[in-house]
Amino acid sequence: MPFKEDGVVEVATNDREIDILHKHVQWARKNGLRNEDVKFLSKDEVLQIEPNVKCESGIICFRDASTDYGLINQKLMEDSIKFGCKTSFENKFRSIYTNTNTDSNRKMTVIGTVKDITTDYVINAAGGNSLDIAHSIDLANEYTDLHFRGEYWIAPQKYGNLTKRSIYTVPRYAVYPFLDPHWIIRSDGRCEVGPNAVPVFGPYSYTLYDNLKNAVPKLFGSCKVGILKLLLNKQFLDLVANEFSSSLSKTNMINRVRKFLPSLNPSDFKQRGMAGVRSMLIDKNGDFASESLLVEGDSSLHILNYNSPGATGALPVAANIVRKLIERGIVNGTSRQVIFPFTDEF
């Protein structure tokens, strides 16, 4: 598997953000990183390791790495099949319900497009559709979700040696779970600018048609009090306007990164990268859920609000979830059938 342990730098672009960098260093150490894993850098120290970066200070984490997440998923599926697991891509998820018949052999039934499946336990890891699945069996009803498309621009080859590491900035709005566009170095050496966070109406709304198709059910569905409160928040509306601007204008997008990489020229960027959609949970007060949530039903587990850095943490998070299920006797690998539902968009 491609794996490049290249480290990552986060920078403060003004004096007000320096205290936040110190806080991030404290968080890193509380989460298990050693002193030699993460280090605060003065302005001059940043210039010594990244001479093309303009900032007031920074932190470097040496434990960050780059890899190919699509290839990891492919290999995980191949390995799981070798261990006796089954995958089904032609049988798309439609709905789910709990079996109330006491004579039923299984506790849950998953309705599919090809056939229905009965099972002892369901683990719902359906990403942008996970909340809808939880709602369908009357769980997590205190939340709704909003979707945000993250867009990228691929840097031309001339910028391939601009930095040695990916460069992030301190997020402007700490109460919202979005990062400003940053400078990313992929495992194959390709460099990109992104992502922004453009509001869309569905977890797979990559086109205008998809957005229009999903607009009515999203705006008039259940549990919209939180969204209405959020739409009355001026700071959030300012953020949304800025994100739309960066989506419509390549120059606006690249200029957000030029604040710390001033040598970038927007006219050099010709190709868009692959976009992705994050689905964020919102409570009835109009606040974003700050952490991922594990919501349990009688015979189901629902992984909600699991976003960036979702790919980065997916393996240890999954291992921890399965370990707890084994400890509680819910999964033992022999007597139970466990289903992971995916939607027809997967």
C-alpha cells in the first residue's frame, strides 16, 4: 500500500491565531502524541522548513501521512472476502425494520431492490445516508443533517516542489466544523487546493439536477427547527456566502490559499479535483454536533456524523467499535449474521 509519512503543518496567518495553535498542541498531547511528535514553530522556524510559506507561527505534526484511500477500501474488501465475508453491490438498500413477530428467526429485516435480508444485527455505516436509516427506525430524531460539497483544484506540475508537506491554516470559525481550503500533497506527489464547503441538498448532490431533486424533501422534511435557527445566524450566512463565492470563482478559491502561499497564481490552475460531500448533524438549537455519534437500537448500531478526518481514522475507529461489540457478546464471528447496509448511491 502506498504510505508516505511526510508530516503536516498548521499555520497562523495573524497574531490572533497563535493562541489557537498552542491549544491545538495541547489537544494533540492529550490525544496521545508525544512531545517529539508535535512541535510549536516560530515564524522563523516555519521559514526554515517551508521557505515558501507566509505566516506568523505554526505547528508541525511529524506523524501525519499520505495514502490512497480508494485503494485501501479495495484491498479491505478483497481481504474480507478471503475471511468469509460477503459483499453485495447489486442488492441496493431500500428500508429497514425491526421484526416484532416472536417466531421470527432474525431480529431485523433489510429491504433491498433484489431481495430482502433478515439478520441478527445491523451496523449502519452508510455515510451521508446514515441519519436517514436511523430515522427510519425511530432513532436520533433530535438531529437533522446538512450536506456540504468540498471542491478541489489540482495544482500544475510547476508547483510540485512548493512545499514538502501539506499546509493547513487555523479555521476562521471554530464553532463550525469546516476547514478553510488548504494545500494538500497526495501520496503520489500530486498537489491540490481545497476543500471549500458549499451547501447542497443531498449526500450525493454533485450536479444542479441532483440539488434540485433533493431540495424539496430536504427543506420540508422532519426536524427542521435546527436548520431554520441556523439560517438566522449571520455568521453562518457569511460563511455560506464565502463558500459559494469560492465555488463560482477559481480565483477566489486560490486566493484563500495565497494568504499563506503567495507565489500561487490562480490562472495556472486548469483542472478540478474530485469533490466529496460531508453530511453534518445539526441539533434542534441549530448547533452542529462537534463529534461523531454512535447511536444504538435494540439490534442495530448507527455511526453518525463521521466526517473528516474520516478516512484517516476509519481503521482504528472501526476496530474499536467491533472490539466493544465482541466484548458485549453482540458479535462473536460464528453464530450471528451481521449486515452493513449501503444505499443505492454506493
